[in-house]
Amino acid sequence: MNFENVEFYNAGAVEKVPGLGDHGFMRIPENVRNQLNDRARFVAMDSVGCEVRFVTASPNVDIFLSCNRPEFSEMGEVRVFKGDFLFQTLPIEPGKVINFRLNPPESFNIASSLAINAGGFSSDVWRLAFNRGATFCLHGIDTHGYAIRAPKADEKPRLNWLAYGSSITNSSLDGYPHFAARKLKVQVQNKGMSGACHMEKEMVDYLVDECEWNFATCELGINMRGGFAPDIFEKRASYLVNRFTATGKTVVIISVFPNCRTSTHTVKPEINTEREDAYNAILSALVEKKNVPNLHFIPGKDVLDDFTGLSGDLLHPSSYGHAIMGANLADKLRKLI
């Protein structure tokens, strides 16, 4: 299989994974991730939001995939899309190469071309999208002699969104960035760092200098309040704001989403509460002081505007929470992009 004939999206690097294969999808390349905090070094290997995309007329397409064990579940998961339509959801047993066959749905011959091409992707594009927690490896695509190619520019959404943030951004294929991207008909590069969004210089430089994007959102603060004084947070946030805005592209800074330690929602305020308030004020002030037309600030409370959208830990959104966050953020971003 000539992998030059397919597109790897959201993969910062394709690397060898011991025991699995040579084509493992890493969201952040090794030379960058190994300069980050300890947790980020393996979270960056999570393939969430990475996609394998291709176009072929073959009536039978055999796919060969594997993954390592996800951090929070027993099985990996790949979702197969035909254009914008979810075609199949498949569990992947860790450590084993699995094979499945794709056959173009007959229903696509019944619906009008206008109907099945109303989203951002052409209905001719096959997409293998990887869910949260594992590193996925592609071992082969067999089209049984039919030609295969990467999608053309006009077969994909025009705009490319870069989403950086905490586990709430890292989320899953049902997380708020992916929901909002569907609403906006854009592509989203999920660069969320679960429990590890520390705004290191190396990470910021990589996102700005090496990733291709048209607009970016940076959800900042929640992962730093437990171990970073406000002055350190301000220094790192200031560097991020300056580097991102210097590109001239649209940049949106999002403050901490409401949670059980937020000052307006807690009966037991503590150091994390104080730091969250300080962080939010710092972010707002940085944007106001910068005062450039491509930089915008959205308070987290305006994205998660229903506290019952949180799960039982009162920190991470539920499926409902991610849905309302995605809808709210899409409405706000639509006015900026």
C-alpha cells in the first residue's frame, strides 16, 4: 500500500509504535512532546481526531488497523464516515490487527447529490476517524486493484480550525470541538492535552509554526490552577497570545469553563478557586491590552452556559454538556471566521 495516496489529517507525525506497526498516528511529534510535561508526553500520542482520508471507486475496500490500550477504556474505537455521514462504528481490540471491509452504501445512489453533499465533505471521501485514548496504526488499505487517491481541496471543508486546550477540548469525537466543527462545516485539528495543557513554549511554537490552520481557539487555565502561580500563568499566556496573534489569523482565547470550584458555584473556595479567578482576569486583560482585530476573548461561562451540562465530577462536561458547548461556540465563532 502506498500511503502517499491517502491523507493523514491531524497527525503531527506518523511514527513506529513498538509491537503494533510503522504507521502510528501521533498528534504531536516526538521531538516536541518529549519537551513537555510528563503527562503531555503520552497524551500527545493519543490519536483522537486523527483521520485517514481517501477516495476510490472500489466496491470493496479492506482496511487493516490496530491500536494500543486506551487510557480510560478497554477497547479502541474507529468511526467510518462517507463524506459527512457516519457509516460504521467499530471497536478495536488493543494489540491486534483487525480487518474490516467497506462497501459503498446503496442509499447514496438513491438520495440526490445535493442532499449527500450538503456538508463540508464530498460524499466520495472515505474517512477513518479515531476516537479518544489510544494510538492507532494503519497497516494497509486494499482496494483490489482500483485506484486510490487523497481528497482534493474542493472535496473538504475550506477552513481548518486548530483547537488547543485541556481534557475538555481533548474530549472525544463527540466533544464540543467536533460538534462545533460540524455546525460550522469546517475541519478541526484536536490538539487538546488532557490534564496537561501547560502552554509550554515548545508546544506554542509547534502549534504556530508547524500546524496548518485558518483560525484557532485556546481554552486555557484549568490544567494549571493546581500547580502554577498566577504570575507564571500570565507569562506563559502572554507568550501564547503574542505568538498566535502575530500570524494575523483569527485567534480566540477561552477562559476556564464553570465547575464545582468556580467562585460563583462553590461553597468551599480554596486556592484553585482563587487561581481560576486570577487566570480568567489575566486572559481577559491580555486580550484587551493587545487590542488587535484578530484576537478575541470568550468567557468559558458563555460556552458552558448550563451548569447541569457537567458530569458527576462537576468538572468535565457530559454528552449533553458538550453538545450545548459546541452549539454555543459555533454560534460565536461563526461571527468571527
